[in-house]
Amino acid sequence: MLLSLSLLLGPMAASDSEASLTKWGPYGVGARTYRIVDEDRDNRELITEIWYPTERPLNDHVSEYPSGLLTRAERDVPAAPGPWPWIVFSHSLSAVREQSTFLTEFLASHGFVVVSPDHLHNTGWDFRPLEVYQSAVDRPQDLKVVMDQALDASRHPKSPLHGLFWKGGGVAIGHSLGGYSALAIGGIPADTTKYPIKVNGLAKGEEYANFRDRRIKAVVALAPYLTPAVGPEELAKLRVPTLVIGGSKDPFTMPEDHQFPVFRQAQGPCCLAIIEGASHFSFNNAEMVAGMPLLLRTLHRPTLSPEEVERVVKRLVLAFLEQYLIGDESYGRYLVSEPGVVEVQCRGMDDPDMACEALPSSAAQSVSTTSQSEDE
């Protein structure tokens, strides 16, 4: 029987106020950087950021990552005792692992561990434009590798990650090509014969790639890009609960071509949210958008402020996670439209059999023992 955690998960879950879904949570946020190497793929290096809850007050001092993006996380501080539900995050094309800290750090403040790798040869530092389709094959495997190594580290008593990761599975979140990557490990296969180039990294003779990772219990895709390898047949393989969010002003991954097909074809519970006035880069940190090349900034023409987009994304994503990862069905009432701001359609979301198993009692008790509050 699904265990309801609404009485155990402290201030966040106990609140009936929708505003609590957009405020920073009761935890401080820590961050650690790891160099993860995939020996099975020519020692492929994945620089990975891990954000996690701490028992320290939320840091009011704003500092910078090496990329120049702003952060309120504290570097290498001890984590609050786990285990915690976890998320793996995939950045967009030619971006960086910290591209959406407005969301990743926010989720850590609400009691989630977030793991985000730089995808080699597809970041702002080492982008290879002729290898986009190769990256579409590499990225899902990157996410699997960082999950493998982070979860393995959590089993070692001397690791700073010891005991942090809940064993019941996690959620994949991604933006743009990262949204595709999240959908891929959530269950969407790829017919790589549809790519205009030959891709490497698959089993010999394999052309129909299946990147499904059964540890992934739900998916959040932010303005996902559906590569040519994905059609209705592939989308119909998606059976985990899925939240797809797009922007009405997106000139790159137009909702009709890249978000609506997921909602129409996915076989599991699915919510589609289109934010009125959001553009493709509205899902990045505002300071990242400001640093983009002039051409991209010219094409990025949102009519909704970054603050409003962030508010809507936080509400929808946190409510979705509370319902489908934590197992509190009452949060379904927050997966709703706001006239003139966001249009939300959901189907199959009332099926209790599709929700994940609830957190173990030790994790629930860990959350309830920390009562720091943050009104920002």
C-alpha cells in the first residue's frame, strides 16, 4: 500500500499554500564537483555537479560557478543525513551543467539530491556542431554512468555521498536536447537509421537504440527536442509518469512539433504545460541567456519575465515530483492552468498504480527533523 508522507515530510508537504511550491525549501544547499570517467567509452570524462540538502541555513551570499553563473550553494559542506530522493539533470545543447540552477538548487532546498554532468563535446566549452546526433547517443549513456558512480559512492562509508541516495529510483529532468536525453532513459528508444550521419557507441550491428533505465521512475522534459530518431512508435514506448513543459514563443523546439507529440503518444500518465510568452531559453538561468551570442539572444524573444517563468516551472515540477516520486497524490491539484500564463493538460494522472513507491521511513524522518524555514 502506498504510504502517504504528507504528515511526515515537514513544512513543505504539510502546507496547503500553493505559494510554498515556489519558495526555497527548509534546507540549505551544498554542492560538490566530481570528475567521473567512463572507462568503457575511451575514458570519457564527465565533470559532474551534485547538489544536496544541508542542515545549515540557506546561504544568503551569492557567488559564482567557474562558468560565471550565480549560486547560493555552499561548496563541499556536509550533507543532511539521507537517504534523499534523487534527480539526474541533462543540460541543453552547448550549455553547461549549472545552466538551470534556479531549478536544481531550488529542488535541493526541498530535499532532493540533483546530479548533473557536463556532456563531453556538447558544452559551451567544447561544442562540436557536427556531432549533435552523436551527442544524442552519448548523452543517455552519460546519465547512466553518472548515476552508476554516484549511487556506488553512496554505498561507501567514507564517501561524502554516503547514504544520500534513496534506493527506490529517481527522476530524469532535462532541457532541449537534454529533455530528449531524459525521455530516452525514461523509455523512448531511437531509430538511429533516421539520423543523417552514422553514430558510434552502440552495440555492433545495432541501429535501434534502447536507453531505458529502470531506475528512472518519472521524467520532466523542459522544451524537449525530439530528434529525427523519434517518431510515434518510439514515443509510445514511454510509460513512466511524464511532465512536458514548453514555451509558446519557442522558435527552436516548437510545442506542436516537439512537446505535443509526447503528450499524444506517451502511454503512461502525462501532463503537458505550455507557458504563454516563454521562449526556448526561458528554462535557463537569466544570466546564462545574457551571456549567449547575439544571434541567439535576438531569436530569444519571450514576453513573460524570467521570474514568472521560474515561478511556474518550480510550481509544476515540485508538485509533479511530490506526487510521482514522493507519492503524495494531493499535489495533483497544483498541476493546473493559470489563465493567460500557462495552459496545463493532464491525462492518466489519477492512477495510483503509476506512482512510485513511497520513501523509506528513515528518509521521511530525516526530512521532518529539520525545520529551518526560508521565505524567499
